[in-house]
Amino acid sequence: MERKCGVLLPVASLPSPYGIGCFSKEAYEFIDFLALAGQTYWQILPLGQTGYGDSPYQSFSTFAGNPYFIDPEELISLGYLSQKDVEKTPFGKNKTQIDYETLYFNRFELLRKAYNNSPYASEPKKKWADPKYDKDRKAFASFIKDNKTWLQDYALFSAVKKHFGGVCYIEWDDDIRLRKPAAMKKYQKLLADEIRFCEFQQYFFMKQYMALKAYAADKKIQIVGDIPIYVAFDSADTWSHPELFELDPKGYPTVVAGCPPDGFSATGQLWGNPIYKWDYHKQTGYKWWMERIAHTFRLYDVLRIDHFRGFDEYYAIPYGEPTAEKGEWRPGPGYALFETMKKELGNRKIIAEDLGFLTPSVLKLVKKTGYPGMKVLQFAFDSREDSDYLPHNYPNNCVVYTGTHDNETMRGWFENDQLDPADKQMSLTYMGVMPGDDISPEHIAERYIRLAFASVADTAIIPMQDYLNLGDEARINMPSTLGGGNWCWRMKKGATTKKLAKKMREMARLYHRL
């Protein structure tokens, strides 16, 4: 990767009138802002449909997109919805916070209305049955055919899940839970219209997203996407491909994913995702993984692989354990998976999320792949010892961040009473702050951004909250916690001013990242 810079901002965090960021005009305006600010990359979080805990890392499908991101404005312009339909739909009252409960009970109802009043409905109304819409129906049929390897299972999964009141698939009737052929046919027929509605949502998600991606490309903005290493247990992936995971004969996990206890968590992190049956994946030539990664590269220009160390060794916790304390490390697929990927998909731009405690074998794997790792400034300042996260220790081939979606904002970090005073002072001394210099909160984030930009790291990506110098009210996620505002923050409309763009562009020019 060349010496460039970018901004981290989830799609969900964009402003919009619809309760959550989406592929609306505000997304296009943000791309215009990035171009004006001299940026090269827009890093987003996973685009999947959020499930348990509203986390984009716990999606109902590793392939499907989040229907919340569909822009209602296009549905209005096509005549599927009226302006009144949208205006009377509640999306949540707080413009800087996502109200997922309100969205869940209203957004799908709005999309269903659009589907029923469109040429794609199972039985289109007279207006939409006109042959002049056959071209639209043909494009829809082509989309379904081109994505059948995942779309059929996802749409059926979603329809059956709704049929059973939204409970986890492990609680469905045994015949459909275990995918008995007779049950599959039964529910495909019984829920045919709901299945088609799910396909409709995916069609418009992809149609709108690819238009946005093309616009970004025209503005020379590359999108950095994110692929979680694991899939959610309650997902179309686990239900449709149980052979890929460590499950017992009844479909329950035997082990689940997480991280062991460390300085940040005394009992570790219990994620609960099913663990891959890596021997089986190897026997298939990593077929499912190749399909998954190929799909992500249709969506993104650069791919950030989450929890990269899990490919070297992964932490397996016995299913049913209340904490992550009793897990064990097991060998992952190692370089074989990436060797296969390079042969089948070619050399692609990939960022390895190699944060946390790294063993020599993990470091060896990252080096062998050639992928740039991540450096986070908030991890750098330990007054007791030197750190790989300090800029003077960076290799060129890395991506530096002030923080990530799992960290405090830079201002929040600096103002946190729990931050060791010696570590805070070390960070100031490291940046050359002298006694009497201005270290007021209003300007503190910019100092750390400049430190990242001045480093030798080829790429610098900064969370938008740090450019806006926001405190922890703008934090995206606190790992190992549910609720409490996680995944809810949204940027205020009008925050991306021309003045800010000019300042960011000058910084990019000064540090040769333009």
C-alpha cells in the first residue's frame, strides 16, 4: 500500500433522516468530503445484517447485506413508496443514536410495503404487472441466479426464522432445523412470498451499494471492508453448512470462540461463535472460504481480516462455559489458506488485524503473507517499557490508527481518569509537548493524529470521531459488553465542513499522504 490516508466511519454512523446511516445522499456527500479532504480510503465495518447485540460481527449471514442500509429515497423515486409512507414511519427520535428496536419494528414493514407495491412482488398489482417492467423482473431473476450459492439458504433461513417468531434456529422444529428434504420443500412452498421479499431486500441492498462504490471509485476513494473471522451461531451459514463447524449430531456447538483472560478482561472474552472444522475445510481446498473472500472483494477494494491470529492459533472454549477462562489454544490453518487464496484469487490488498498478544508463530504468519499489520496509538504508551506500537518501531508496511471501533475516542482516552498518569505524561513527552504548551481537550486529538501521520507507516486511518475531537459519547463499541450504546453512535449532520476538509487535506499534503 502506498503512503496514503483515510477515515474510519461505519455506514451506520452516517447521518440520515432514517434512523441509521444508509446508502442515501449523505453517503455520497461523505465521499465528496473525503475526496475534498485528500483522503484515499474510507474504512467501514462489516455490512451484514445485524443480529444478537446489534453487532456487525454477529450477522445472520456472512454474505447478505443489512436491509437497514437501503435508501428509501430510491424506493420513493421508483413509485414503490410515497413520501407520506416514509414520513409516517418512526425511525427513532435521537439523531445521533441508532434506536435498533424502533428500526426492527418499522423498517422491515416499510420495505415490505415497497415490495408489495413493486414489479418484483409474487403477484404484482395490475400497474406493476405491465410487460414494460419485464426488464426489471429479468434483472431481479439474474441476481437471484448469480447469487444462488448463498441467497437461497439465506432467504429461506430468514423466512423460517420469522415464521418461528425470531428464535434461534436451534429452537426450530427438528425437521427444518436439521434440513430434512421434505421440510425444506414444505417451507419453501409455505413461505414463498416471504422468501421472495428477502431476495428483494438483498437485490436493492446490492444495487444501491454497488452504485455507491462506483461513485467512490470515480472520486478515487477506495473502500476498506471488514471480514469477521467467525460467523454467528444463529446464522444462515451455520444452519445451511453444519459440516463446516464443530457441532454435535444435534447441531449444538461443542466449542465456541473467544479470547483468554488478559489485562483488559479478568475472565476473558466469550464470543460464542462456532469454531471451524479446519480439517474439513482443508479437504475441500478451502472452497467455502474462497467463495466468501471472493464475495467480499466484489464489495471492497481493500479487505481487513479481523482477528488474524486465529488463523495461526485459535482459542476454543467448551460450549456451555459461563466465561472464557477454561479454553485452550489449537492450531489453525496457517499459511495454507492464504496460499490457496493467492493462487485462486490473485494478490489482493489485505490488512491483517494483528492486535493483542502475538506469539512468534503469528508474527511469522503475518510476515509470510506480506500483509500490512495494524498499529494503534492508544496501545503505544506504556511508561514501563518500549512498545511495538510506538511510531519509532513501525515498519513501513503497516497501517496506523489512533484507535479503532473497539477503542475509546482519542479525546476520551486522554480524559479517562483510569489512564495511568505516567503513561499519559509519556505520550505527551513523546510528542514533544513542553511544560506550558496547550494540551486542552479541544486540541488534544489533533496532536495524536499528527503523530500517526508523521510516522513511516504507509497508511494512516483515523476514526472520524477523532477528526471531530469528540469524547467517549461517540465511542462505537466497548468489547465484551452488550447494550450500553454499543454500535449506536451517529455523526451529526453538517459535521463534515469544508473548513475541516481543508484542514485534513493540508495535513495529508504536509505528511505526503495526499
